[in-house]
Amino acid sequence: MGLYNPPPGVGGPLKKYEDSRYGAGKLRLLPEDMRVKRTINGHCFPQGLAVFLFSVLASAQVPHWHRSLSSDSRQLRLVNGDGPCAGRVEILHQGSWGTVCDDGWDLDDAQVVCRQLGCGEAFQAMFAAYFGRGSDHIWLDDVECTGQESHLWKCPSQGWGRHDCWHGEDAGVICSGFVHLVGGGRPCSGRVEVRSGGDWTPVSGGNFTFPNAQVICAELQCGKAVSVRDVPIRESDGRIWAEEFRCEGQETKFQFCPRVACPGGSCQHGATVHVVCSAYTEVRLMKNGTSQCEGQVEMNISGERRTLCATHWTMANANVVCRQLGCGVAVSTPKGAYFVEGGDQIWKAHFHCSGTESFLWNCSMTALGIPNCTPGNTASVICSGNQTQALPPCNDSGSGPAGSAASEKRAANCSDSRQLRLVDGGSRCAGRVEILHQGSWGTVCDDSWDLNDAHVVCRQLGCGEALHATVSAHFGRGPDPIWLDDVECTGQESHLWKCPSRGWGRHDCWHKEDAGVICSAFLGLRLVSDDQDCAGWLEIFYNGTWGSVCHSPMEATTLSVICGQLGCGDDGTLNASVGVREGPNDRPRWLDGVRCRKPDDSLWQCPSDPWKNGSCSEREEAYVVCADMRPKSCPSAAPCTDKEKLRLRGGDTECSGRVEVWHNGSWGTVCDDSWSLAEAEVVCQQLGCGSALQALPEAAFGPGNGRIWLDQVQCRGSESSLWACAAQPWGQSNCKHEEDAGVRCAGECDDQHMGLGLTECEFVP
């Protein structure tokens, strides 16, 4: 909004000019004191400013929009975007950062910004403080670039600090960027591709150096490079970038690195390059100010040296550090033994190493909800110092209780090649139990499987206590072999394989009986909505209960991590217009202050405030809308209820028949694996058909057709719908339609049936 902002062809209608800037039909809302009150010659003016306008025009010698500004020590940056090449435009001038008003802002202006920053081509010119409102100065207004200028301040404008705007009109840009990483699951790992014009092109792995990778990671705000490797080229990959990059490592942009043309104009190395960036790098042990094979554990985290907390620091973690530093094996982990007063804040995140990783940053890590570390409680390690020394294999005999002095001593002085993990549970602390033995991962049979066995698994993995011991392949069927059967733990053993059992590989089971666990440290993530997928109230499963997440500060990077983890696209937004959440107000509100960084692979790696029930008020619960938001699949016009996505077919009444569910645009059946009265009860209640009388397997109402949508459904019987029960992922089963599940429900009671003296509301033929 300007006092006088003439479009091309002064005196012509303003609508065409406004449409070209903001899109046809788009309305800009102005603050109350700036809304239009009268018009002059077809142009809009705020009431009370007309007299001032004429005084300005009378005194003006040269229109402000024809002024061009020279460059000196000024700087340009983009703020509040999801990377260095998108955000609110800000200029450093006279020692202060300020914004640019969006009057006249278009792709030509954005093109100059993107080129000046080495960010490729301009995708979009953003208006109306799209990336949030700046503060303090508004340095430029009515910027009119041709698109060819070298610096934004060389474009015509009103002049430094001359404007009639407020920060609700701050300009922004989205640039293509010159380099990105793709195919790694997150923006900070993957194949290196560069852009020139409209296409992204892979970079050859030939002569690609670590300094190249360091420049890329720094430019993408992804920390530092921890891995560079070649990936063989497939014919489908198409052409390869015809230059080799020769970065020195200090360049601010990959685009600014020196380049050398490949011989013959074509790089024939046969491989593209894959880079992994991490916020966690450069581990060292510090004692008396020097780095050696014993001392306080320090790590470079997001460019800063931080000491690590001793809480949950294990011998497995220590062995990884010693191996990484070429210092042999870990001898002990004396807590706080080398603490130096006045050091930097202790990093609170927990590392969960198995002990076999090559680098500490390869271990899984949790930062979400972790409280600050107690001062002085720093992790320390004493390594053997012998680079060639390896731990002897552990002896299974004489196990002793977990956590006992004898158990700790053995763990410090022997190495077990066996490993334990939980698979397909969405978290490292829930899933199907698998053991690495003799070089192969295998499962555990659920015969005699109970909470005592599950306690040993959870404790061994550092996942707290066991909440549930699951059976019947609750988390899906695992691979061959089945390593253990009839496991009989007391709950005190240090390792699962130290519990009594039949012995390695001895069993009478198959994979429909694979055992699983859910530990107290299990974390789950979901968006709750009645009518949308990939949008809804953000909830986390913690301490055995689903609860809300608070929206402060919930910036763009955090939303990107959340949506990516849920498979809902690469970015998201907060919806503040949904109002207060309906329903009971006593639900937990587990978490506030979540601050993800771009290298974080999941929400669990993001620092936040500590876990606390009641972290915020009901008005501060987060409602997230991801890029891939879509209406939930419905058999009829959306929105629909869960009841309308479930039906019974082939029965003799409306409340009996083969169970069919609607998913992804089509009806399909449910396999009878694990099908019982608990699952049937949920179906009957969801359909309003009373209680379940029978859970019928083996296509009792005839085989269905189409997809078999669900398998291994496991309900408690109290769920509000079948979708709330655990099951294999949609469409994954090893069943045939001869195994279609069915139910017979009681139906609605009436006087006739009650007069028959029936204890259940049955249908009488």
C-alpha cells in the first residue's frame, strides 16, 4: 500500500496492476487505520492523506521510484524460510537489518535476490509478510528491478528508509537453489544434484572431495559432512553434470566453488555422489586441556563444542567413542571425573549405541523431552589406548542380575557379537523382537512370552520398563530364522539370550507367532482429524498415553520434520483458525518448545522442553496441516464417518456377514489371522449392531474379491472403530480370500426378542 504508486500507464485502472502483483481475485487486508475511504482519479487513497499527497507531489523533483542506490558494505539475507534460499528479504544497512516493502514486488526483483545470494532462479515473489513480519527498519519500497542487476539495492526504488508501509507488507522470495540432496529421506542426506535453468542434474562421484561436501552441508544449513560415497549410475538416471567441483571448503555457496570441465564435456566416472550431513561431528576426549584416549566426552554439535551428559551414557556408547578415536576399547565410564567448571552447557540428548557402530553419530539419539543435565554430570570415558585391542567374546554362563556389579564388569570386559532390536513399531522402543546371531537377524517365538521377558528386552535396549508383551506377530511377520522359543526370563537378566529357552534355532513355531514388546520409552506420532488425512491435532504417544503437543514455537523446520516423519510431504503449517479442540479437557498436553533443526531425521531428535502433563492450555494445542493433506477416503462424498467405511456382506441379516472395509478408493476384506471376538466386538459396535456373538474365520460368508486390506488385526474390544486397532500396514498380507473374516452380531433388541427370554439380542430366522 503506497501514497502514490502508479502502475504502468499512469492514470489507468489500478485493478490490472494489483492483479499482476497479488493474483487475480486476491484481496489484501489492510490495518484499520489504513483502509480506503475515498478515491481520486480512479486511484485509492486513505482518508486524511489527500492533502499530504498533493504537498508531496508538488515538492517532488524526481519520482522516488527512479532512484538507484550504490553498494558498499551492505549485506542481503533470507529469514524464516525452510533453508538459505527462501524467506523474508532483509538488508543490512548502516549497521541494522531491515526489510523490503512488497509494493511493486515481482519476479524480476526476486530474480536479483536469488542471483545475488547464489540461490539459482526465482520461483516465487512472496507478499504480505508470507515468511512472518520483520522488525525495526523497512529499508526499501517500490523496488523496480529489471532482473539483470547484480545487487538488490542497485534497482530503482524510493530510497533508503523512504516508504509508506508496515511490516505486514514485508517482501519474500522462494529460490530454486543451486544444490540439493535427494533420495536420502530427509533434506540433509542424499544424492548431490545441481540446477541450471529448469532441470536438476546429478553430480559425478569422480574426484568429488570432502571439502565439496562440507560446503554443501553448510549451505543447506545441515551441519557438517560425515559421509561421502559413490552410488553406481543407472541408465534411468540420465545425464551427469559436465563439470567437477573443486571447493576449498571455505566457500559460502557450492555455486561459488571453482569448477573444471570434464574431459570431452562428459563425466564418465560411472557413479553419482551421495552425501550425509549431520549436526553431530568431531568427537574427542579432553583431559587437562588436551585431547587423548581418556577424558570428558566432547562433541561438535551444530558448530559448537559441547560436553555430553552422563545420564543414560553406557559402555556401548563408550566403546564406539574409543573405536572411533583409535583408542582401543572402553575400560570404564567415570561420571564427571574430568568436569571443568565454567564450560559450555552440557548437551542433554541421549545416545543409544549397540556398541558396533563406527561413529557415535551413527547411533540412534533422543533429544525430545529430555530435561537439562545436572551441572557436573558429564560423560567421561577411559579407553585402553591400544589401537589393536579388541574385547573378548562374552560367556553366556553365570549371567547374574542386570545392573549388578558383576554384570557391569562383564559388559566392560567382553564383547557380544549378538545384537537386539525392535522392528516395525514406529520407534526404537516398540516392535517385533529380533536378534542378530551368527550374522543373521531372526525373531523370537511367542510361546510363554510375557512381561518378564519383555522387561529384559526393554531394559537391554535402554527403553525403560515393558508396557506390553505382544504376541501373534502383532508388529508383522519377521524374516527367517526363528532364533528362540519358550523364553522364560525372571525379568532380572541383562540380555534376552541369557534367559532359559530351548536353545538357538530350536522351535516349533512359524512367523505368525513372532513376539514383540512395547516399552515405556516408546514414542508415537499422529495427526487426529475426523475428515482429513495428513492434517489434524498433533499428538504424541508418551508414557502409555496419547497427548497433545503445544504450538510454541513450532517453526517451519519443525513442521517439515513432523510432516516428513508421517509421510505427509516435506512441509506444513499451523492452522490457528480451528479454535479450541472439542471433547474432554483432561487429555495430557505432553510437550512444548519443540525446536527441530534441519539435520534432524525425526521429531525424537528435536530438542524441546521436558515432558510435562499440562505443558500448555487447551488454546495452545497444535493443529498441523501438511503439504499432502487430503480428505479421508470415503465410499461416498466426503466427509464421511468410520461407520460408512465398514460393511458386512453375504450374511442373512444386516448385522452378519463378511467384514469389508473401504480404503484408498475401493472395498476390500479382512484376513482372519488373529481374528477373535475382541475384533468382532469392535466391528459390531461400530456398525450399531449390538454385541458380537461370533467371530467367523475361513470365509464363512463366502470369499470376497478385490484387495485384502487388513491382516493381523488386534483389538482390545473397547476401541471406537476398527481403525483404532493394531494391524499390519494397509494392503500387506499373506492371505487369500478363503481366509476372509466374518462376524455375527446380536443386532438391535426389540420387544419380540426380549420376550423370548434371550440373554443376547439375537436375530431369529
